[in-house]
Amino acid sequence: MEWRSAGLSWTDAARPVLVWERGDVSPLVVGRQVGFRALGRRECVGARGNPCPVAAGVPGRGTQARCAECARLDRAHSVAADTIADDPRTYRVYLAWFGVGMVKVGITREERGSARLLEQGAVAFVWLGRGPLMAARRAEEVLRVALGVPDRISYARKRAVRAGLPGVDERRRELERMHGAALALPGWPESLERMYLEDHALGDHGEVFGVERLAGVGGFAVTELVDGGVVLGELVAVAGPDLCLDDGGRLIVLDSRLLRGWRLEGARGADRTTVPVREVPVVQGGLF
């Protein structure tokens, strides 16, 4: 039987599942075998719930799995593009921690809880404020400039430091320091309610992601799927969109976004991963 992946999702209980286009889900359970084979060519997944009108082929290395036109349409209706300024929902501003000195600022809908942080692979995080979308956007820009933090960190950098992360206490101290600096800044929008540490603003996903099981292990990251290529291994951990698999003593890291657009089948008869990979080195502390 063939399947088409709709990506990885984190449930309300902070459990990862693979979602399939026809609506089924497959829980991702540490210790279980994961394996599949890609078939044919990778096709555009469309935009805003609509299929690509020409079923365009897309490169195997891209994580968005959209042709240029569908990517434009999808971007035009996103919060990130600031095209829906009248959104009435409440948003939260946060700092997300990925490694020593690797912190980014961002916003997410309050109703989503920490789902956005789980999706990004944030090992720890702290809430800073809550309020209307445009106020959250203004605060995000103030914080980005004043604290000298980005609003985006590449997944390659996140993976490179994941094997050498410090413990919970050090993560907490760095976020507490930055939280205090952030809330002390002038220029916060009046309509944005500040969130304090005593209100349980800090969170940590180290145990959920299984970072202790990845300590000291570099491994190999899948660069793309190819027709007939196999990904196979015992699930060791799931961090953000990444599946970490033990393939006969070799750690294989698969960004689940690379699955979208492919037809997949079980890996019957296969005994190892055959898709292209590149080495992920072990990096202690921050990259820069």
C-alpha cells in the first residue's frame, strides 16, 4: 500500500505523530522500527489545503515541498507575512532556546500552547507576553534588535549542537537572565500583557525530545529522498521535525518535512538506509 505524508505533528500531550494525506496518523514511539521506501518523483503539495493545479515536480532537498506559485500563495496568507493584521486571536511572544547562545524570538497563537515550540525543536523556552497580533509583532521586533537575537535559526545549526547540550539548570539560568532583560526593555506595546516567571512562563522539552539519548552522538542527516531510496532504523528520539533512527549502530536523522510530496511504501526486504546522507558533527556548546 502507498501513502503520502502530510508531515509530522505534535499532539496536545506533546507526543509526535506522522500525519498522512488521507487523515490517518501513525504514533511515533521510541524503540519501534521505522522504515519506508520512496516511489516515483516528489510532487508539489499545493497551498492552503488545495492541490497544485499542475502537480509540479519539486526538488528532493527542499523542506517546503511546494512549487514557486504554490509557495507564493501559501506565504500570502500566513501570519509571518503580516497579511492578516485584523486577526482577532490572542498571540504570545516567546524566546526559544536551542543551545548555548542560540536563542530566537518569535510569536505563536495562544490557543496552540507550546506546539509551535515543539515543532521548531526548541529544547527550552520562556513566554514574555500575550496580546493582539500586531502588538506581538511590534514586541518581537523590539526584542530582536535590543537583545541581539534572530527570529530564525537554521535546523542545521540546531542539529549540530543537539548532541552537546548542557543540563536543565544551565538552560533555565540563560533563559531567566534573558527574560529579565526582555521585560525591563522600554518600548513594549501597551496592549501586550507581560508574563512573569512566577506565572510558570518557563518550559523545557529536553525529556520530551530525548536529548539525553542523543548526547555525544553526531550521526548522519538525510539530505533528500530519491526514487527507490530507503530510510530504516529503530526510533531513538524525535526532536522538532527530526526523526532520530538507529540504523545498525549508525544514527540517522531524518527531517520529516522531506517526506512531504513523496509516495511512500513499507521498506520490505531492505536492511539499511540507502538515501543520501551527510555527517552531522558533535559540537559542544554554541556554534559561534
